[in-house]
Amino acid sequence: MQARTLCALACALVFTLTLSPAGHAAVLTGSSVHGGNAVADYSTPGAVSFDLDLDHFASTRLDFLLEADDLLGPLSLDAIVRNLSGAALTAFDFRLEGIRFARAGSVTPTFGTLGRVSYGGDYASIDFRTPEWAEFHFGDPLGEAGATDWLLSTAGLRAGDTFSITAEVPEPSTAALMLSALCMSGLLAMRRRSRG
């Protein structure tokens, strides 16, 4: 009789576990990836996590759908951005739509040196003092001591709402382009004078 009762309890437990809904994470519903860039999504309930492989410095947009388990508090955000382009990565931006940053977290370069990190409600901008050639961690994707995730505010949001994250290498500013153009024209002028 005890064996029968244990078997019935075990069957009931298995049945209950198969019917109970699993915890759902923010669902990556789509991404517009350009230039050979690739995204791998590792999100879990209450956490948005992804790897972005930059084959080219083209912008990448990731669209997410919020589920009930994501709304229990701030949503953590972390990412590994790998620079596979072969070019120096000197700056990087994350832009948000439909959600806002609640708190800044860590930015950890692998070989470059971190310069300035600035953020507002809908953006985070990273400048590297010396270029990053390999990868950097936005938040704490690997559980490293001293690193912290960025937090996204879920205040006022409901299950079924959507948001997007656009990751991009910023265009050089007009001032920087003009400065380099002036330097080039000055060098050309000096070269002409030395010939004449």
C-alpha cells in the first residue's frame, strides 16, 4: 500500500511540474542585425542578457516583450560586446525605447582602457581612453567580483509591453570631422610650401 501511495504522489508531482508554467524572461521578439553582426540571447526572468558579436560597426536593434516575472522589480541588464571587426573600438552607445535606465552598472574592457561612461534615462555612452580590440562587458555577465548589472525601470510597465535596445558605434561628431579635415588641409599646405 505504501509503494502505491508513493507512486501516486510521484506521478502527481511529475504531472503538476509539467503543467505549471515555467518562469518566463523578457522575450527577444526580433532583432535587426546588420553587417554580419550576431546576437545570442541569454535572458532569464527579471534579467535581460545577451552577447553581441560586432563583425562590422553597424547598429543592432533588439526588441523585447515583457512577461509578468520581469515586473517584480527593476530589470537587470548585462551584455558581452565582442569586437570581431579588426578595427579599434573607441566608443559605444546603448539607446533605449519603451523603457528607461534606473541605475548605472559596470563597464569592463578586456584590453582597452575605460574613459568616460555617461548615461541618462534612455541612453548609455561609453568612451574608451585606449581602444578596445577584443570585448567589453556591460554590467556583470560573468559574475565577476566588483562588477554590477545595469538596471532598467519597470515602473508603469505591464506584461505584454515591449521595449528595444539599440547598440551602436556612434558616428564621429561634426566637430571631430571638421578638426581632422582642418588638420589634413594644414598638413597639405605645409607640404606644398616645403616643395616650393
